[in-house]
Amino acid sequence: MEDLIVAYFRALSSFFRYLFQSILIEFIGYGAGWIVCKVFTLGRFPPLIPTEKERTRISYIGAISIVLLLLAIGVFNSL
């Protein structure tokens, strides 16, 4: 019985990890990363139709930008 519960929670955590990666990093991160890349490269990167590797890179740039923005808000809010 205990093994069944452990397997259930592993499957549930795997589902939430997939959900986190696909929704937050791909959708929200891509939008923010696209804007950040366009601003810092003066419109040269990313192309209109990015490859899968470029799309992943843009998504991670966006996710990192969001985290840095939230950290900056937290630091400057406590002053």
C-alpha cells in the first residue's frame, strides 16, 4: 500500500514539474525573452521563425529576466 502511495506522489510531482516547465518557461518565458532579446540586440535576434533550439534559448532568457526583475524589486522594496 505504501509503495502505491509513493508511486502516486511521484507521478503527481512529475506532472507538476512538466506543467511548470511547459507553461512558465515556454509560454511566459518566451514572451518575456523575445522582448528582452529584441531590446538588447536592437531587433536583430530572434528571427521571425526561430528554430527549436533558439526558442528554448529565448524561453530561458525570459525566465532568467523575470527572476532577476523579481529579485531587484525585492531588494529595492526593502530599502
